[in-house]
Amino acid sequence: MRVSRSAIIAGNWKMHYGPAKAVSFASDIVPQLARILRHTVHVQCILCPPAISLSAVRAVLDVEQAPRLDLGAQNMYFEEQGAFTGELAPAMLHELCNTVILGHSERRMYFGETDESVNKKTQAALKHHLRPIVCIGENEQQHEAGQTKTIIQAQVKGSLSYLPASQVKNVVIAYEPIWAIGTGKAATAEGAQRVIQLIRELYAHLYGTEAAAALHILYGGSVTSANIDEFIAQPDIDGALVGGASIKADFVEIVHKTAKLVK
Ligand code: PGA
């Protein structure tokens, strides 16, 4: 991680913890996270519970008032409002949180999301002052076939084109190789660094070197407190999007280790 960029550790709770369980878990981890975050200005932490639990977790965060401890959603629709049953608009989310995960591979795989819809959502999020965490990554077959670079190039261009110049620095990208998600088989830190460096170069091509230098790029896929150090030690990796370990006490340990490393 470059010294000029802070580290971001985001926890994607996926479809775990309705309001009651979310309050109980958040009440447990938030005071511990707050203690860590009060001692460093270089780490930001984002909790992303299911949408139905956002206000419950918001209430816990409001009590603790920890600096750099934010709340994020896991998805949203790009329209402002209207007849879109079951969807959530950017402005609605912005009442509760400041971040939104977009284009997670599970959304692409099970709910038909495409680079085009992710691009529309990214633009809508920025317009409504939500920081998008845009997920990209190749699947196992593409990985084995040596197509990672081509796939990543297409996803960066497809998901991240036409962003307003004033807002391009506010995007966060999460590189999540699909074969590493939920498998316990994380990418090597060097392998992740190579792809993330490529993503930064592509972003520079789209939006200039200054925006690319400020861009936060996270690694995601089987991150735990046992491997976070290796990723944070890489020059282009600015933190992690954590799935499975984010709904356990290990999440606090991940943030703790990150804080020690970036001090
Ligand atoms: P994992 O998930 O940490 O459980 O591999 C990461 C993600 O899906 O964001």
C-alpha cells in the first residue's frame, strides 16, 4: 500500500444477520473497531450488512461515533425512484450510509448483472454521493486459460467508463478473483499485486495518472487475519473486501493487523 493512500477494510456480510443478529454482532465488534480506529488515521473500515439491517447497524454506529468507521450497502438500483419493485434507490441508501458495493461476482452470477448495469449503478452512486466499491475479477476457467488480463481490461472499461471527472477519485475497486471467493484459496499476494497494478494502469489510461494514484484498489477472496499482512505489504493493494471473515470476530483482528502495518 502506498503511504499516500489510506487502507480500507470493508466487510461484506452478504445474506447474513437480520436486524436482531446484526445489532448483537455490531454491538460486539463496533466498540473494538472504534478503539483501533481512534489510534490511526490511516485505516478506514466499512461494515456492509444486508439492506434490511442497515438502520439497525446505523444505530449502533451512531452511539459509538467512531472516526473512519462507515456503513455500506451491498447493492442498489440506478434509477432515482419509480415502479421498480424490490429495488433500492441511491438517495434512499444515502439516508443511512455512504458506500455501496456494486457488481459483486455473486450479483453478476446469480442476478444477471453486467458491466453495463454496473456502469450505470456506479454513475448513479457517485451522483448521490455514495462511494462505490466496484467489484471485478476473473473466474477459475478464465484464470486457468491465462485470460485474466483480457477479462480485467474488459471489466474495467465496461464498468468504469463515463464517470464524472470530478468524482473519479471517489471510486473504490475491489479485485476479487471468483475462484478465491469463499473457497479458502486466496490469491497469492504477488499475483493479486500484478493484477491490481494492471487495474491502476488502466484507470490512469481512462482518467489520468493523478486519479489513478489516488484510487483505492482492494483485494478480496478468502482474506483472514492470517493472510492480510501479505496483501497490505504490496505497493498497489490498499486493503481488503472481506466476506466470510467479516461476520466473525476475526474481522476485528484483520483491522487490528492492518492498523499496525500502516501506522
Ligand atoms: P470471502 O468473500 O472473503 O468469503 O472469500 C469475499 C467477497 O465475496 O467479497
